[in-house]
Amino acid sequence: MAKKDIVNKEQPVTKEAEKSNSAANFALETKEELGKVVWPSRQQLVSESAAVILMVILVSTIIYLIDQFFAWGAGKVF
């Protein structure tokens, strides 16, 4: 399709268009979208949460050890 064939016409705002932006319609569409979400099982949730917590502990321990090493080195130099 050539660019000439595409016509961009602005439509006037009607009462129906205003209704489609209402809070009730937003809540309805949100509920529909949340129904499409594939929620994790309890086992998946626990195992992935444990993995995240362990990684946070591991990385924070490594950062702490590197910080202590540099503090020790700075103490020796200065």
C-alpha cells in the first residue's frame, strides 16, 4: 500500500468516545487484561523468590568484602 493510499482523518469526539474513556470502562478492561495473565504457581513463586533473595545476599556479601578489602588497603597506604 502506497503512502498516498493511507488517509489520516481526525474523527470528532462524540459522546460514545467520551464514555469509552470512563473509569468504569477502564476498570472493566483492566479486569479483562488481568484475566489473560498467566500467574505463577505457588511452588514457582517460592522458588523464584528464594533465588532472588539468595542472589541479593550473595551480591551484597561480595560488595561488602570488596569494600572491606579497599578499606584495608587504604589504611595500609595512608
